[in-house]
Amino acid sequence: MATPLISPSILSADFARLGEEVRAIDAAGADWIHVDVMDGHFVPNITIGPMVVKALRGHTQKPFDVHLMITPVDPYLQAFADAGADIITFHPEAGPHAHRTVQAIKALGKKAGVSLNPGTPAKMLDYLYEEIDLVLVMSVNPGFGGQSFISSQLRKIEAIRKSIDKVGRAIHLEVDGGVDAVTARQCLDAGADVLVAGSATFKGGPDCYAANIAALKGAG
Ligand code: DX5
Ligand code: ZN
């Protein structure tokens, strides 16, 4: 199995030292930097916006994997693109026109991702596969780090992997929520190729980041 890409979620970082934390996970082997944007409306938590993404941009060359848990989405795409997002992922429930949102992200020159909540069926993606660059399967309900992995999502990952292979386009299949060395293995076996990990990356502090990321990569 190919080595997975690891996208540490900075939601579990020390927010008082975010720039330093981003540099530390970059040096520790992170492939992407996962930025969780929450609005207290689509999800019951509030995190950060484009100004923070912009402030962090100078701290790493790694792709910014920006996960928008906000509604509406479209009015904020430009701001996140300008702030330095490389991949912009949204939830189809957050706006009525998922296809239009994908087109808007692509028109900004960014990679477009679609995220499915645990209760959202894979068929939501059927008419989007021709356009999208990434599918993000939520293996917890969005809003907080440190939750337990919902195993039923493994079947969804398997189904999406089959659809992606059938379409034959280069579409990443990313999993987010409750990913540790054990569940990472299950996700990869089911067909994922990118793993988001908040708690599992940041546990133990900076001295442990490299070993934590290596353990996730080793799951492959
Ligand atoms: C949850 C976020 C996740 C979260 C993952 O809404 O989208 O990215 O930070 O955290 P862990 O890895 O701790 O479950
Ligand atoms: Zn996320």
C-alpha cells in the first residue's frame, strides 16, 4: 500500500503559538496542513477565519487543506483563496448549490473538495466526480477534535473508492476525525489516501510530532 499523505489538523495545536506549531509539524513530516474553519452556525463551534490563514501562510510551503464548516460558503471562497488556501473543501449541506460551489472554487484556481458528514450518503457525490479534486469523509460529526472514530464510515470510504476508480480521475480520498494509528490502518485498507489527524499528531507536544506522524504513515 502506498504511504498515505498526512494532514495534521491545527485545531489540536496550541493556538497561542500557531505559527511555531505549523513550522513544527512541517519539519516533523506533515504533507499538508489541515485548517478547520467553523462558524458556530453550521457546526457548534467557532475557530478561525481567512486572516489567520493568511498570517500562517508565511510559516510553511506545504499545501493548506482548508476545511470549511460554514454556511453560507460561496461569499467566503475568495477570501480563503486570497489568504493562501490550496485545497478548499466544503459541505454540500452548507449551501443549496454544491456544483456551483465546486465551479467557484475551481474558477479561483484552487483544488475543490467535498466533505460528507457521517449521516450523509456517498451518492451525494455522484454528479460531482467529474469536477472535484478531493472527497473528505468525516468519521466524526464535525465541530470538535478528540472524538471517537465512527466505524460505519469505513463502508462509505470503500464505496467512494470504487466510484473514484471507476471515474478514473485523480481524486484524493481523505478521512477526518478520530484517526489514530489503528483507525488509520482501517481507513487505508478501505481505500483512503489522505489522513487528517489532530489529536494523534499533537499528543505529547512538539518532541513527539515526528514520531506521531511517522506512526500514521506507518499504518500504510
Ligand atoms: C472536526 C474537524 C477535524 C478534527 C480532527 O470537525 O474537522 O479536523 O480537528 O480532530 P481529531 O483528529 O482529534 O479527531
Ligand atoms: Zn477537518
